[in-house]
Amino acid sequence: MKRTLNTIFISIITLITLSSCNTAIGLGRDMRVLGTEMEKKAEEKTGGYTSDDQSGAPPIY
């Protein structure tokens, strides 16, 4: 009986661990998409100026 409970417990922990890996990957992808969209909106608002530009313009905060 004790061996069966240990096997069930280990199986549950394994499933939770594997599902959380997929969740973390999905979260990373969502954050990447969010960052890309934020960059697009910032470029729209600033007229395409980024801090990497060497145009001599002051930075926009």
C-alpha cells in the first residue's frame, strides 16, 4: 500500500513539474510578444527615434 501511494505521489509531482515547464515557455513567449508590441508603439510615438540613433537628438523619456 505504501509503495502504491509513493508511486502515485511521484507521478503527480512529475506531471505538475512537466506542466509548469510548458507554462514557463508560454510565459516567455508572451513576454517576448509584449515587448515587441511595446517597441512598436514606442516607435510610433517617438517617430522612430530610438536610443541607438546617433542623430544627436536628446533622449526621449
